[in-house]
Amino acid sequence: MSMTQSLKRSLQQTPDAIVAREGERHLSFSQFGDRVARLAGALRKLGVKRGDRVAMLSLNSTRYLEYFLAVPWAGGALNPCNIRWSVKEVTYSLDDSQSTVLIVDDAHAAVGAEIAALAKTVRTVIHAGDGPAPAGMLSYEALITGTDPVEDAGLAPSDMAGIFYTGGTTGFPKGVVLSHLNLWASSMCYLLEGMFPEGVVYLHAAPMFHLADLGMTVAVFLRGGTHAIVPGFTPQGVTDALVAHGVTDMLLVPTMIQMLADHPGIAPVRDRLRVKRLVYGASPISEAVLERAMVAMPGVQFMQVYGMTELSPLATCNGFYNHSPEGRAAGKLRAAGRATFGVEVRIVDPEGREVPRGTVGEVIVRGPNVMQGYWNLPEQTVAALRDGWMHTGDGAWMDADGYVFIADRLKDMIISGGENVYSTEVENVLAQHPAVAACAVIGVPSERWGEAVHAVVVLKPGQAATADELRAHCKAFIAGYKCPAQVEFREGLPLSGAGKILKTELRKPYWERKGENN
Amino acid sequence: MSMTQSLKRSLQQTPDAIVAREGERHLSFSQFGDRVARLAGALRKLGVKRGDRVAMLSLNSTRYLEYFLAVPWAGGALNPCNIRWSVKEVTYSLDDSQSTVLIVDDAHAAVGAEIAALAKTVRTVIHAGDGPAPAGMLSYEALITGTDPVEDAGLAPSDMAGIFYTGGTTGFPKGVVLSHLNLWASSMCYLLEGMFPEGVVYLHAAPMFHLADLGMTVAVFLRGGTHAIVPGFTPQGVTDALVAHGVTDMLLVPTMIQMLADHPGIAPVRDRLRVKRLVYGASPISEAVLERAMVAMPGVQFMQVYGMTELSPLATCNGFYNHSPEGRAAGKLRAAGRATFGVEVRIVDPEGREVPRGTVGEVIVRGPNVMQGYWNLPEQTVAALRDGWMHTGDGAWMDADGYVFIADRLKDMIISGGENVYSTEVENVLAQHPAVAACAVIGVPSERWGEAVHAVVVLKPGQAATADELRAHCKAFIAGYKCPAQVEFREGLPLSGAGKILKTELRKPYWERKGENN
């Protein structure tokens, strides 16, 4: 039930199948399994004992995939670090998790050395690159060639898979402790919801350090599929990889889907694409982006997933049918989906009572996907987990068919003149304007209304629209009080490592002026 | 992750869908959920506390389905009793498991009263029938109408789902303790292997008390599908149900498949059948039976599963493709399949070392499907479970693609003149003779060879074959020492409740004469 079991199953059944493709390189399961068993042996020699944390700070790579498998094979636990974080934040996560080994790639060798000097428990830094290791670091490749393969530690479902530090978009990072059962539960659900059938070639375009992509990683290993890897998301890099590796499945956030669909490089290779399924999260997708993506990648089916690191990460799925031209008539496209297999989802009021269908409340979730707790944070754990229910902090309502519609992060809700305004509703309308490439709606201080609705808009290249035009567009769809009082035009939006729009950053200048920190 | 979670998911998403069809009756999820929550309330009033065992002795029925859900909803654990067992054996299982409540149907009311009088811990007998309850029993329907619905106990994945007494075909029954995680793991795998897609109508034709069918029950609840129910297997009863309920999926043992395929009543309704998937276990299927079944039920796909109660029950699957006319060329039809998702399967020698591919050894299995242990039998538990590996006692070999071929129950292996003879190999050859309807091969005492190969054969109606003809047929395919020294013709074979051929019974007269008990 741990990831190593999936690997051993492929080693037994399909040893010659290709597990990883990156640029010109590829590895069979038997080659990969041998490297994993050797790297695990090296980690044990470096003193990694059962449950010890091993960190990685790296762009996407085949070696990242090896790290995901070698650490549990050795008996250890993962701490994949967010590469967008500051030195201080990464150091905090290493200290907090008491990681003893840090693996860095070429792009993070310099910052890795800096972090290792500051981190209290890191004894060893491993350089996962092709060239010689910098001074003070061990060579990843030398460790593999110089160590005999060891037997899998055979971790139990209840054993810790890793400590996964959450986004850091608000407050200080929290370490989410997930078991192998947690990860397995979510990944089984991905497969059951229709992702990753036999023959899958999955592209790691989203960052591998993030649990959204790790959930996919576990699922693709369960299926025994192929991992295609690019160092990170760029429209041209992804386009090239789609063609070169015959990619069938991807996870992207809507922002990335839009960038890819609008990328001039994709049309010329349209007929050579094999992309069948595209899973997205973080926010609903607009029909406009969906249709552009369907033109760019003919035959692709879409699925929305909703969850969070604390849910390993899956809670609800909105399946292919609701995204299809026929299915969209049912009006479920804007839903985050409904409870996946084995998972219970409820919408409750502040006293924990289930609210009637159609009423906004907090999403709470119970099931095998719910985290073990926050590392070293007993109070936050008790606050988040009550009777086994994870309290997500997200506001949503449920329709008669059990579909969950995220109203907003509860704290993102704008209260203007005593009326609740849900940012996503406004964003969805703005996104339908032909000149709008991307947008975010936040609440800003208002003398008169308490908060005012404020839109940050990125226009499509070569397109124009005024604030008044956009307001008029909105008024055609939603109540006046929901329409943006202010429209700010920008070249781009600040994104987190997971590709979520960093609303905190957008809000900051407005609220700092007020002497508040929202 | 318990069965009640799946039910609650359907109550939230598809309350008006049909969960059960039996004869003229049918129930929606909301009707069914209400009955389950009331029955659970009644069980609690009767003193069923968390973990307490509740037994049922009954033919297949919708009430059996309610029992499966109401017991965990109340917080209790299942003990579904084998209806083929003697009063003494059922009483043993009730005493051993300390069941406090026994539910019986009309067919088992008399024997239930007898058993309840003998069983030490049974305080309450519930009559699950339409008419008035016999003296000394409570009415199932009165309990439901007279009790308010209660909240689900919300059992954890690690909580006991039930104690499942194994076959009893050899030795004294052993109580296999399975957790909700155990059952969930197997049922997720059934869905992932391709059984029970959306819209499934599953026919409970195999006995519901048996874990083979219960595994399907859990999977169909996970999918939110429909359960069609017949009291037990008869070719005409199943044929009628297939038509009446639009059945799409079934579990049968090969003996039942053969009876159904050869049933004269099936051809006239051939065009009205919707059967898409047929899963079978207990033994491989002969190509001859497979082809007859494909003619009888056009478009049906086959899957073989291998497992045992101790494995909840799934270990390996042999999928649709290997049963198809094209796929059969690959020669995997006789395989029990290969390790399913999250499960490790190894073939080992008596010292526990993995044997080379192609060599017969014992099948051992590790994964989330492995039982918690045998109830009250610490020594047998330790003997069966070593380092988390379930030692199945089955002899098998593995091919280069990880497919497991069951050679025989290790104890069923015949040793004749120092040569190992695996019964299934001989049976497979015999089954290919055009006059043979069914057969079983056992070892009988032989002065000269230690054991002699003995075949028990059932001929097809209107067909004839002599022992010499069958021996000549075998010699064309397998070595002389493997061919039956003796051939015994019978009208039918003794079957266990699960439809397995009771080889113990076939062997008994021969070995009793020897003054031995094999």
C-alpha cells in the first residue's frame, strides 16, 4: 500500500516498460528499480532510519521521482520543499521536520548550500546533478553506483509517508503529516474517477514538490504508467514534451491551461497530440478557456478536482461528462465536484450542523484521505480535525445531487454593504469578457461599504477594454453590488508555487494602507 | 471507508436511484437508508455495542443487504453464517464469535430456533420474514417500523468489519477477522480492474454469506450501483432475474457458469440479456465452457479472481483481455491472474525464499487486504501471517509477466511414484473431452505408487465415454504418470456453499478404507 508496493508490482509484471521520460533520457522499471534500491541503501548508510525525514529542493526531474520512491524504500519519510520559498522558509521547514538529508539539483545547489549552513539538523547535502558535486556535497550518481541495492523497508499503511508543508500563502508554513494510506486512498480515487487508464503517459508540468502533483505521481505508479517530465511549466516546454513523449494525461491549474491553449506554438503540432485527459484544480475553469483548450487539444476530456494538502489531496471530483458540450447543459461545470469514493463531504454552519442544500457553509471532510495532523502543532490539529472531520475553511454550498460549489475561501469572501460577495462569482463573469486573459477579485477597504469589490485584470495581448466596459459587461450578468467598484489592469498575476493566484499579495497594499493585515 | 460511508455518499448524491431489486420489490437509496438507520437503532436498543457481533443465517435477500449495512451503522461487526453448515457448526461459530443477536429468514427459522437454544451468547433472535415472527423471535419489520433512525457510528478503517468463518471444507471452522480497510482495499481493486462501472446492476446469485459475494457487495456499494437478488443459484432463477432486472454484472464459480451456459432456458431470452461482465473464481475456466457461455450471453466479458477469505478476498485478477478470443493466444487463460493494486504476491519455497519464475512454490501475499488474524487462534495466526505475509497454502508458479498459475492446493497435490501431479492440470485436460461436463481429480491410496491419480467424471446428458477413452484422451496431452489410473462416473459432484468441489468428500471413502484421514 506504500508507493514501493506499486513499484514492486511493476517490477514483477512489466520490468521492461518505460517508467520515466525526460528530454532524450528514459528509464525502464528494472533500471529505475535498481537505482531506487541503491539510493535507498545509500540513504540508510547515511543514517536515515525508519521515519526519518529526507528533504528535496529541486525542479522537476527523474531524480525527483527516484527520491519519492527511494525514501520510503529506505524506510524514511518525505519533505519535498517549495522552490518558490525564501531561504528562511525552507530552513524553517527543514528544522521543523528535523530533516537530516537534503537533496538539491543544479538549479538549487547554491541556495541549498546556504540553507544547509543554517539548518540545524541537516547532516548531509546530496547534489542530484550530472556534473561533479560542489564542495561539501555528496554526488547523487556516485552514491547510486557505489552502493548495493537493499530490500524495501516494507512500510505499513499507517506509517508516515512524509511531512508536506502547506503553501505558505497565509501565515507560517504548517507541516501536514500524511500516511501511506492517506496517499493511497486519494490515488485509488483518481484512477476510479477515470484518470490514468492503462497505457497512461503522464506529464509532470506542475511542480513535483506540490502535493497536487504528488497525488498524481502515486496514482500513475499504482497504474504502472509512464512519467514524462519537464523541469517546470512553460507553454513551449510543455508543447514540446506533449509531442516528444506522446503524453496522454496532465494536471494543470486553469491559469496554465489558458496559457497553453493560447500559446501560438500549439496549433502547428495539434495533429500530433495524444492528450486525452486534463485534470485541473485550485479553481473552476471558465467555459471560454475550456473551449479554447478543446480546440487546441482535440479530444481532450476535463476533470476538476477539489482538495488540499490536508486531504492527500482529494475530496471531490467533477468528472468528464459535466465538462462535455452535452454535459454542460446540466449546469455542473462550475461545481468542484462531489465526494469521491470512500470520502464524506458535508457543508456545515459554525456550530457544525449540516446546512440545507443551497446554503453556503464550511466544507468539512472525513475519510481515509484526511491527514494525521499538523506536525508539532497540537492546537492547530485539534482546531482543524474535529471527530475526524477536516475543517477546510472553504465556503461552499451543495446542490440536490451532492455537487459542491465553492463560494470562496471563507476569508476571501467580500462583505460589501452587508451583502456577501463571493469572488469566484465575479471572476467567472469577468473571465467571459473577450478581452480578459486572467483576473482576480478581492475586497479592499471602503469608507462607505466596509469593503469594496476590486478586480485585478490581465488583458489578452493586442486586446483592449476599459474599466467602464468591464463593469458594464458584469452588470449584464450579476447584481450591481457584486460588480467591481474598481478595476486595476496588470501585466500578470502573482502565482504561488502551485499556480494559485496569491490574493494575499494583491490585497496587501490596500490593507497595509489601512493599517490592517488581511 | 466503512460500507456506511458508501451508502451515505449515495444518499447524498443519488437518493432516488434504485439500490435493490428482488422479485417484484425494489428500494431506492433513501428508502433503504431509512430502513438501515432504523434497524441499526433497533440493534443498539438490543444492546449491540461497538464491535459486538451480529449473526445472520439466511438465503440471499434484500434484508441480507440491510443487515450488511445496519450492523456497521450501529457500530457492530458481522458474522454471516454458512447455510450449508450443520447445526453444530453454526452454533460453534456463534459461540466462538460471541454473537449476541442472530437474524434468520423463513427458510432458517426452525433451524435458527434450534441453534439459538444451543448457542451460549445469543440473547435475541430476529425473524427477517414477511409473516408474523415465530414464538421467541422478534419481528424484523416491527423493529424497523418501531424504531427511530440513528446516526451512523462512523467506524474507522481499522475497526473490525466482521468475523468470517472459512469454508469448513477441511478441519474446524476458523474465524477470519477483517477490518473495514481490508474490505475496502479489495473492493477498490475490483472497480479498478474494470468490474462494476457506472450503471451496474449486479446479481447476487452466489451466496451472500460468502466473502466472495460480500467483496462484490462492498464494491457495488462503492460504485453506488444496483443489487439484484435471487435467493440462491438455480439456472432458471438466474435466467429470469437476468431478464427482469437488466443485470449487467455477475459473480459465479465455473460450475455455475457451465450450468447456466448449458441451461435450455437461456437461449430463448438471449436477445434480452444485458450481461456485460462475469467474474469467476475458485478455479480456472475451460475454454470449452468459456465459449459456450459467450454464445449463451453474447458480448459478456470474463475476469478471473483468485483469493481467499483471509485476503478480503482478492489477491490476483486475470482480466477481460486474456479471456477474449484474441487475448487467449497469449496463453494466460489458465492463470489466476497477477497481483492486483497495492498487493504484493510472491511464490516461495518452504524456507520463504522466492523461487525462480516457472517453479512451483507456495503463494504468499502482503497488502492492505490481508486479514487481521484468526479470531481466538493466536497460533494459527502466527503460522499463517509471517512478517505481514499471508501464507495461502496454495501451490503455484509465476510466469515472466507476473502471472500466477495455481498448480493446486498444496495439500491436494498428488504424489505418485515420487512424481508430483497437480490435479488441475489433469482436470483441465479431462474437461476438454467433448463428453465431459465436470470432473475432479484426487489422489487415492495405491500399493504400488503411494498415491494413484483418480478421476471423478460427470458426463454431459446424452453423451457417453468409457474410462479407456478418457485415459487415451489424456495421454494425448500429458505425461502417462499424470493420467487417471481410475475413472469413476457420477451424476454430480459434491459442492461447498461457495460452489467449490468438495474434494475432501470425494477422497473420504478411499482413505477411510486405508484407516487414514486425508
